[in-house]
Amino acid sequence: MSTENKKSHDDDTMDFNKLEKELAMAVEQDQRYWRENDAKFRAVHQKVGSYEEFRYEHDNLTYNLCNIS
């Protein structure tokens, strides 16, 4: 049985490697949510003229953030 298919835990055991991966993914998703949420609030404060302008700025910011590393 593959480690990827196992749950991180059951009644008798804990797979700490799998649990660590699950936590890392959850933290990454949470960080992305807050980055995007912050970008939306910045856009509102910039008083963009339309949703299309906001979306354009948001997509560019998201693209740039994803390419940082």
C-alpha cells in the first residue's frame, strides 16, 4: 500500500510524515488565501475604476507572487 493513499492517522497509528505534509499544504493554502485577500483590500483602497481593472491588477499581483522564490 502506498504512503500517499494512507490517512495520516487511524485509531492505532499516526503517520507523522503524512501529517507533516498535510499541515504544510494547509499552511500554504492559508498563506495564499491571506495574500490574495490582502491584495483585494489594497485594490479597494486604490479605488480602481471597475471590476475589470481590479481583476487585472489582482491577476498580475498573484502571478508575480507565484514566481517569487
